[in-house]
Amino acid sequence: MKDGFGRQLTYLRVSVTDRCNLRCVYCMPERGVPLVSHEDLLTFEEIERVVRVGVALGVRAVRLTGGEPLMRRGIVSLVKRLASIEGLDDLSMTTNGVLLAEYAAQLKAAGLRRVNVSLDSLDPGTFAAITRGGDLGEVLGGIRAALSAGLAPVKVNCVPLKGLNDREIPALVSMAGTLPIHLRFIELMPVGCDGAWFRDRFVPAAEVQSVVEEVVRRSGARLSPSAPRPGGGPAACFEIDGYRGTIGFIPAVTGHFCGWCTRMRLTSTGGLRPCLASDTEVDVKGALRGGCDNSRLAALLMEAARLKPWRRGMEYGASDERRMSRIGG
């Protein structure tokens, strides 16, 4: 399945719910967002059908997202359904980690291969402030459970925020020294957050990398580019002498990697979005519930692929209605 510029689209992110048990400052308003009804969400059967058709068209990797995907009742059964699809090479999940300790072993047994966990601070107070009430201990326990269950790699995603957690970069780097995790610093994206707040909090990836390089230099170690890893995506990854984990940087705003983007997104309410930074969407739920056959479903996926823009820079801002909790980051 190719877009209009010849890029092979092999990666589908699937949001299974708009609900979340945290209210992270860069993702959701303090009071949350109006939730869609359960009837408006794609069923597991509908998700499986879209993924099966996508795999037949060349999709090879699926990532389950939310909201918080572990809040969707029966999520383990969906993982098992998707893991059974022949031709799907990689099945992963992005989670805030709050419920991961409970589910890690079950997810691994059902066929999940790897997991990304959001962790923006190692200070309980700062973590609670950024997540508006989250318990750091629950997330750290989830990371340990994922490692114990054999999910690999376990990626830990941190969004540096000026004046909130940017001074914790050295502490987070130390975490990658003691645990076999893949720590990734991701630039704050202007998706559904106030423009002035974004400008005040934004920290460029190059600035974060400079801090990391200085921390490593002072320790007497060396930062070396690492070989590409499964699902590495746009991250520039590095190994550090004596560290059990790796460090990566994702310049989501300042970087320009649209030219080799391979992904589309399926929202929890059944819209296919060819680009995170665009409001363009193709409705598949209506077709599914209208009794379409697989050839029509395949045509809709191809239509969404053709609508994928060549480049939509994050630096140009985004609609306040386009929230990660609805789209699935």
C-alpha cells in the first residue's frame, strides 16, 4: 500500500479508547474531554477486520494506543486476535504504565511483543503535577513488570518540558544505566494544547541531546550511535559505555522525517488518519456498519493512503480539537 508519493505504508497505529486514567498537561485538559459513547467505539471485531485488510495490503506493524489502551475492557483478547493475523510481524502498545503491572504477563502471553511507557519524571511530586495526580510508583512497577514478562524492547518515553522536568534529564539518563530500557526524549508537540503554553514549555531535541552528551562526558563514558532496533521509527539512538539501556532523541517538531513516514492512524471512533498533523480523515466505521465487503474496506485504506500529505510540519501548529487522546499518539 503506497501513498501518492510512493512511500510504502507499513505501520498502523490503532486507538482503542479515548479514555485515560491520567490528565497529562500536554495531552488533556484538567477536567478531561467529553467522552464518546461505547457504541461509537469500534468493536474488537471491527478493529481486527481493518487490521486484517491492512495486512493484506502490506501493513506489517500495529501499535495499540488510546487514550490509555489498558482501560479498554477485554484488551488482552484484542491482542490475542491481532497476534494471530498471519503476516503481521510486530504488535506493540503505548501505555502510561499505570495498569501495566497487572497486565504485562497477560499481554506477553497473548502475543504482544513490546511496549512503550510514558514517564516524564522520576520525582513523585513533579510526576503528579505533570500527570495531574498520577502515582510514580505504579508506573515504575509497570516498567519492571514489562521487563520481567519479556516484552522487548521496553521503551520509556519522556517529553521534556521547560520549567517542569527539564532538570531531570541527568536522572533519567541514569535510569538507562541501571535498567535495560530504551529511553527516548520526545519533543513536545503542539497537538491540542494552547499555543502560548507550548512555546513556553517547548525544549528542542538538540538542546536535550547536548545535556545528555555533557552528562555522559562528565561520567567518563562515550555516546555512540546504535544499530536500528525494531520499531525504531524516527529516533536517533545511542549506546553509552557501561549502560544497560540506550538513549534516543525524537525531534517531532524540529526534525523533518515526513519523507520516510510509513504510518497511518485508526481512531477509536473509526476514522483513518493518514497524518497526525492533519485533520484529513476517512470514515471506515460507517462503511463497516453499512455492510461493506473487504474490497470496499481495502479501497478506503487505499484512499486514506493517497490523501497522506508529503509534509505537514508540526511547527505550524495544530487544531485544538486534534487531541492525542482521540487520535491515538
